[in-house]
Amino acid sequence: MGRLVAVSLLGISLALLGERFLALRNRLKASRELESIDLPNCHLIKGIEAGSEDIDILPNGLAFFSVGLKFPGFHSLTPDKPGGILMMDLKEEKPRALELRISRGFNFASFNPHGISTFIDDDDTVYLFVVNHPEFKNTVEIFKYIEEDNSLLHIKTIEHELLPSVNDLVAVGPTHFYATNDHYFSDTFLKYLETYLNLHWANVIYYSPNEVKVVAEGFDSASGISISPDEKYIYVADILAHEIHVFEKHPSMNLTQLKVLKLDTLVDNLSTDPSSGDIWVGCHSNGQKLFVYDPNNPPSSEVLRIQNILTEKPTVTTVYANNGSVLQGSSVATVYDGKLLIGTLYHRALYCEL
Ligand SMILES: *[C@@H]1O[C@H](CO)[C@@H](O)[C@H](O)[C@H]1NC(C)=O
Ligand SMILES: *[C@@H]1O[C@H](CO)[C@@H](O)[C@H](O)[C@H]1NC(C)=O
Ligand SMILES: CC(=O)N[C@H]1CO[C@H](CO)[C@@H](O)[C@@H]1O
């Protein structure tokens, strides 16, 4: 409550100042122009028309997509349709996206999936973790993927006071995960105020059945989170600070920060290439266009590849950039065996052969 009063008072005094507004334009990269970079062998994925916020790919080539996210302040092309989880088998020559059936008992009508992550148990059970915002609440849903009939069996809903505004997560056990909170508050108005005031109160949480704790804090707005293939490092994107933070993961599951990589764009979800360790980032080159949607001047898409992030001079390459004429608002990019998938906040998804 103390913080709530403090933030309201601060808000009233500071909202009068234009300085925060200018800072916000800078944090949103509102005036940045993008030069387009095309890839030769790409097509839009059929059946994904209203966003594919996050994508995760299993070692056997099965890709999961969370689709249809609705969020206060964001545009939605299908405001009345519940979200869902699609699957695509990248081993197939012409992969198609099909929607996974969800077991009875789960409230499908209010399903509003955001970040996702998979975990494979010792007995080969595949768990799918999904950040969910039913009626704009914040939960983490754990499903078991049943391959025989392509369905998801709902196992558990997790709600916790340390998960007030979950964005993304990375599973590290059957009920264990790291998650980012993009805001400290869960109330929409307080979130706006928090962002406007640039409080840097967003954090990263470790969740397990026995222990839930803050493992990193001080982010402007923590979004994507990913783990290195050797599971020694955790990468966290701070979208409004244009940074990727590298943390060392300890046996206690605590994190210590090793470095911060500064970039020139709004970094959203991160994925790690299991074979090379490269980090692929779905980025928004101009955040203002995301919030103020104009079909004639749509948000653009930008994909970065970061090689050797642990070294002194990581290589950052813009692999794909489009002004929104093909793909609007890329939020995730992930690779599998020479194929690149690019997902978006509320638009379509692109499949490319690299
Ligand atoms: C992990 O972090 C917590 C909180 O910062 C601290 O209290 C605890 O001692 C740490 N554990 C280890 C094993 O370092
Ligand atoms: C985007 O680029 C295409 C060609 O690459 C161009 O025709 C179109 O006008 C551009 N759109 C915007 C909104 O700048
Ligand atoms: C494409 C992709 O890998 N997206 C990632 C978004 O973030 C979650 C959490 O780290 C990953 O599991 C997803 O893989």
C-alpha cells in the first residue's frame, strides 16, 4: 500500500512535467525509421491472422504458437475470439498450423495466452507452460501435451502475488520456471503510470512448488526470457530499456548479472538456438506504432541474431526487417534446422527457409 500511495503522489506531481513524456518517446523509439531487409524464401503461415505472440520448438521439430493475445492498450484483430495454442511440425515438407484441442474443464472462453515455454521431463512427457491473462488476470497454466490426439491436458493453474504482471517464462522443471513481470502493478492505470514515470520496478521471479522468490529486479519492463542450451545462463530482455541482460544461474536458482547488452530497438521475446547458442530476438523498431495502431502506418518487424553474447564483442546482425507491409509488430523469432519462424503481437506469422 505504501508504494501505491507513493506512486500516486509522484504521478500527480510528475505528470505535470513534459520531461517524462520526451523520455517515453525515446524509450519507445518513436522516431526511428527502419531500413528493410528481405529474406528470399518466406511465406506467411496459413491460419495465423491475429497474432502469434510466442513460439517454442521441441527438439523433434514440433513448434507451439500462442495466438490471439488481447491486452489493454494493444490492438486486436479478433477481439471476440478466445486465444489458443497452435502446433506445426517443422519436419514436414509443407508444415501446416493446426489448433490443439484443450481438455475439458479448462475455461477456454477466457483463454488469453501470452509467453509460452516447453519442458521435457525425464520420462519424455512434454509440458507446455503458458502465461495466461483470463479477464486480464495473471496466471501460469501448465498443460501436458498428448501427442496421440494432438491435445493439451490441463494440469495446473498457478497464481501468485509475486506474479502480478507476467509476460514470459522459461520452464526449468515440471512445475518450476523463471518468469518476467513487465510491470510491478497489475492494475492497468497503475501500470501506465509506472511506465510513464520510468520507475524500473519490473523483475524476474523464480517459481517452484517449494519456493517463490525475486531473482532479479530493476528492469524498466522485463519481457522475453530464455535459457542457454547448457542451462548455465538466463537471458532477459528489457523492452523499454533496449537491453538484454545476461545472468548466471546458480544451484540455488538465484541469478547474478554478468553483463548488459545495449541495442537500438525494443527487444521482445528471446529464443536460443539449441545448436549454436545464438540468441534470436523479435524486436519492435518503433514502439509508438504498436500502441497507436494505424493501418496506413503499421508497426514494423525486425529480427536480430546475437552471436557470442558472453564475449566482449558479441556480433549483432539484423536478419530481417520489414516496414509492416508484410509483417507487423514482430515479437518473437526462433530457428530450427535452417528454418526461421517469426511471430507477431497481433498480426501474422512468417515461415522462412534460411
Ligand atoms: C539467494 O538469494 C536470496 C535473496 O537474495 C538470499 O537470501 C539467499 O541467501 C541466496 N541463496 C544463496 C544460496 O546464495
Ligand atoms: C513499405 O515498403 C514498401 C516497399 O518495400 C512500400 O511500397 C510501402 O509504401 C512502405 N509502407 C510504408 C507504410 O512505409
Ligand atoms: C521463440 C521462442 O523461443 N520464444 C521464447 C519466448 O520466451 C520463452 C521463455 O523464455 C521461451 O520458452 C520461448 O521459446
